[in-house]
Amino acid sequence: MYQITCDDNVIYDVRSQDRIVTSPRLTLETGKNGTLSFRIPKTNPCFDLINLKKSIFRVFQVDIVGNQKIYTQIFRGAANTRDEDFYSRGQIEIEGELSFFNDTIVRKYNYNGSVLGLFQKYVNEHNARVDDSKKFYVRNCTVTDPNNYITRANENYPTTKEEMDNKLIELLGGHFETEEVEEDDGNGNLVKKVYIDYLADYTEYNTQPIVFGRNMLDFTKCISAENIKTVIIPLGKKEEDNYVTIASVNDGKDYIEDTTAVNIFGRIEGIVKHDDVTVPSNLLSKGRKDLEDSIQLSTTININAADLHELDVNIEALRVGRLTRVVSIPHKWDRYMLLTKLELNLDDIKSSRITLGQTYKSFTEKQIKNQNQMNVISQSIVKVETLEQDVSAVKEDVRSINTVIVEIPTEYAKNSDFTSFRTEVLQKIGRVYTIKGNVANYAALDQISVKEIRRCVQCFNNWSKLCLD
């Protein structure tokens, strides 16, 4: 079950009739701030305690382990909007804590130094201009530059969030992660601090796999050529109204192209900026890497799955930003994928959605390999029959490429056992939150023993054997 607090006041607890909100939805996604929304009735004691931009909201996943209630914080943020309808119900829209960096402006600066130093600079200057509840503390930085020396500057007064995204994420890659912890302040008092990390890779794993026939509810493969570029114009630092280009080291051409990709996809131009590069030869090296990346088809696997933690607290809950093993024998699929998005309907778990995404190159590489084979064979006068067969095969492969292809294996569509299982999963999960509002008010929960609380979620255990066998 889940709990929502506003400035440490419980605003939503599914077990209490007076701490109810309607349609509470939480969306967590890699590279995004995260959002929480709900509608709060006038009868909720916390209705008038919500202060836009000021109040801090938290979402907790609440588990009963042994004789203890375990609270795991999965979201923290502040409300941006509040609308009231005809019945005085307030619609609250909350954005995750990374959005706090939108509250401060970066002054004119010119920086030379390490990645960590620039990251620390942005965070420190933000902290100097906000309340304690919106401060962050730098903990880890694993993103590096090959020279361990970068140059950044700005005169346009962007928000700190814009500058961090533009000058760190877009140019160096990586992602931000935050964690709120309680620490001793040295005087025996526990204080909350929010740490922020700038990490190059996702290295943590979900221990719970997603398996066909157990907790996988849907499987869709989407192949997209939307972002493909076959010709790249690399641009370096802008000096005296002119960008550094590669023309001086590339036979007078300011672009590079992949002829094989052009033959397959056509001529599609794009630019890539490297604001910190001043040497044309270095820019050419970076441009070649950009071109290599830009000719790859993007393949995403969308998985709809049930989180078995909702049925058995001994199974670790699925978390966004962690690598997760996905196994589906009918789809011939067994690999680790990044859990990229978690859409939770906090009071109707059966409509929640888990999305895993992965980009890989095999499909494009197959086309380029075939095309290269055709180019080599076309220069030979040996075995004309083989040449004609290869050319025909390549043309057929090229015709099979659409801008977006949605592919669902026939084994999946015909698997009646899986269809039956999927229906049963949704029916069983729909019974999980039958405990809604079983006490008159939140204070009454203190009078309920842990044993009685565990009985409220007994339906979890009744069905867990079905999922785990």
C-alpha cells in the first residue's frame, strides 16, 4: 500500500476514511523529474495545509514485515498548481524534487576545470538562494571528460536546471539521482538531507525478474528510425560569431557522411554541437562518433508487468533506473533491460504500468552488413548468380524498414495459456486494495494491532503462490 504526506502530515492513507484522495497517480521516469497528481476533497483534514511551491510532498511504499511497518520513500516534490472544481475538490499537480533547480537563475560565468567542480558549482550556487527544504548536497560524480578539463560559459541567465541539463547531461551524458536520508547533526538530532549524484551509468539491479507466465502482462517491440541522421555537421565552440568546423581538416567539407547508411535510408542531415571543442581535428573525431551513433535504429521493448512485491513483501519491489532481467521464451528474449518508467495508480494497482526500454543496434547492423556485402560482391565478376541473389535479398531487407515498426511475435498472439493467465492476474490484483477506508480516521489506525493490519493484506499471500510457482 502507499501513503502520501504533505509537510509530514498524512494526506492519504488507503486504510483511513478521512485521509482519502481520489485518482492518486505517480509517474517516475529516468531522466525526468517525476510527477504526482490527485484530487483532494474538502473533508480531508489537510485540505487547507497545502502551500503551492512551499509544501513538500512525499510518497511512501508501506510494507508489513514481521511485526513492523516499513516505510520506503519513493518520491519527493512540491505542488505547482491547484484547481478546484464545482464540488470544491482540489486537483493537485506535483513535480519531483529535481524541479527545485528551476527556482534559481545562473548568473554570468566562465568556467574551466573538472566535471565534478562544475557540478558542485551549480549545486552550491542553487543552495545559496533557496530554503533548506530545497537544498541538495553533492555526493557522487562518476561522469568524466577524457582530459578531465572542460570549458563552460553562459551570459543568458538560464535556470539552474536548464544549465545543468545543457552543459552536463547533453554534452557529457549521464543522469542525476537523488536520495533523502536522515543523519545525526552532531548534537543528537536527526535531520533530513537530500543527496544528489551525477552518474555515468545505471549500475543497480532489480532482483525481481519479469517472466512470461509469471508477472509479464504484455510485450511489444517498437523499432523507430525517427532520429536517424546519415550526414552530420559537427559544430565546435562559437568564436566571433563563427563556429569551429571540420572544414580545414576534411577537404573543405563541413560535414561527414556514411555512404552505406545514405544508400539505405537516404540523405538525412543533422547537426551536433560541442561547445567546448576548439580544435578541428578533435571535433572531427567527435563528429565521427556522433555519426556512428546517429545511424542506429532505436529499438524499444515495452513491457506491461505486475510488481509481485504487492503480493509478497519478501520480493523486492521494482524500482525505476535499475537493470531488470526480462525472460520470455515465446519471444526468444532473455536479457537485462533498464526499467525506464513506472506509472502507479496508488489506489488501483491493477491499472499501474511498468515500462522497460532498451536500445540496441543489431537490426541496423544487419542492414549495413548486407549492404557492405553487396558493395564488395558488386566489384567482383565471379559468381554472378550469387551476386544477383544477394542484391535481391538486400533490396528486400531495405523495403522492410519503415519509419516505425511495431512487431508482436505470432507465438505471443496465439498463446491461449498466456491470455488466460493475463486475465486472471488482472482479476486477482484488482482485489488487493479491498481494505480501503476500513477505519473512520487516521488516528484510529494507532489502535489497530500489527496482526490486524497484516490481515488486511492477507489477499497478497493468498495469490502469491499462483505467481511464484
